[in-house]
Amino acid sequence: MATNANLHKAKTAKNDEFYTQLTDVSKELMHYKQHFKDKIVLCNCDDPTWSAFWKYFHLNFSVLGLKKLISTHYDKNEPTYKMEYTGGDDNDIEVGVKTPLEGNGDFRNKECLDILDEADIVVTNPPFSLAREYLACLVEHGKKFLIVGDMNWITYKEVFPLLKSNSIWLGNYSVKEFVQPDGTIKKFGNKLWFTNLDHKKRHEKLILWKHYTPEEYPRYDNYPAINVDKVTDIPCDYDGVMGVPITFLDKYNPDQFEIVAFRKGDDGKDLVFTRERESSTVLSYPCTTSIAGMIKNAEGKINGKPTYARITIRRKLSR
């Protein structure tokens, strides 16, 4: 409850001053080394005087084989600058060429977009209050990226189609603690990495072991699918569509599944099902908080017909 309250307060105040720690940056970045050789990396929401992203790439510039490192940051009151590093003294993070910007460093400014076009890969913790616009900017400019984001981004109409089409996916870990400007730590429980850089975990097969029974997996009243409460409970022998928790996307292997639908049934409402107990009392269970999407098996059929659902997850590998 405390973490949700913190997030609500931050959203209301549009407080984007949450800085990623170097331990979290290095923990995630270690899985992408092969992507950075001879590349220009841009950290476009990062003051190099404190940014863990700038520090990580500067210290590992030669190890990663980078071509150039660029950092820009926003200041609402005055013009800022860009910092560029092309090698020479990796251990001194203050080494670099500082160039004043005409504006305040907003990523939407023309001069910042020109810098974005120069870069190959963007790695940063963007302002959460501008999530839709920031991600759309990266996609529009065709950039590779690895950024920290909120789990709720998954539900955005601008974001979920990108997950569905395998244009973006989740990273390896979550980020639970951020540093605030006053040096204190703020804890959140729902911050993830979003990326379009491939990594090993994304191709790990989800091991399924439970067997389907009608009693344990009720069908929805408004969609031809069964409900699965936990990712670990996905049955290994069910060939139809299944509603799964939002946490499924952290285990989503596009070689094994594809997405079917997100939260809505055929009638456009949240997925619901009824279950008969021994007393014959029929109760309704809305599943709006647990349902992230639908998944189905490799045959690609819903009730004997080809899949034409809005969003799909199809099992592609044999059991």
C-alpha cells in the first residue's frame, strides 16, 4: 500500500525526480554487452554530474567498445548542455566535451531530436509523467533503447500494441529503489525495464506442468477462454485460449506464445466468469486486476476457427 501511495503522489505532482542507482543499471546492462560495440549511446534524461547511466557507460566505454557516449538533461529554469565522451580516460567520469544547448534540454526540442538521430541506442530513466510521448518519440525515430518504466505502461493503448507485435519487450529485472534529489531512497514495487534489444531471458521456455481440469479453470462468460490465476498454473495440456495475469509478460517468450486479447471480452467489457459451488450458488468473479491478456496454443484456433482476436499469444514450441 505504501508503494502505491508513493506512486500516486508522484503522478499527481508529476514528480519525475527519481534517479536510478548504479547497482540496478549494471545489473541489467550486463545482459546486453553484445549490442554496444561501435555504437553511439545517448542518455538523454541524464545530468552527467550524477547520472548512474553516464557513469556506467563512461567506466565501461572500452570494455563495451563504444564509439561515443552522449548525455543531455532537462532543466526547467535555464539552458543546459550536452556532454560527449569518445574515450581516453574511462575511469574519470568528468572527462568529456561539454557543449551548451540553446534550450532547456527537453527531449522534444529540435536540437535534442537532432542528437537523438545521431545516436544508435538510448539508455535512460525517462520522466514517468511523459511516458507515452517519450516512448512514441523513440519509436518514431527508429531507435534501439533500454529504459526504465512503470508496469502500468503495459496497459497503455500506445504501448501494448508494441508488446503485441514484438516491437518492444520487458528486460531482465525490476527496479525497486530510486534515489531522490535529497539523497533519500524511494521504494516502488512496479518499475521495469522496457527495451527492443534482444536478450537471453526473452527466449527462455516457460516450463508448464499443471494439467487442465474444468473445475480448476473456469471459462469466462464473455470470452471463449479459461481463467488462469497464476503464470505458474498455465496448464500444459490445454489447447484453447487462457486469461493470464499481467505478470505473464515478464515470462513471455515470443518463440513459445503470442498474445490474443487484453482485458476485454467479446462484448468489450472486462473479463468475468461465474463458478458453481457445491451449494449451487452462482457467484460472479470480475478479473479486471489479474488479467493481462489471453494465450493460446500452436494450432492458432479459437473454437475451431482461425485466430482473429484483437491481441494474441500463441504457443509456438512443442510441449
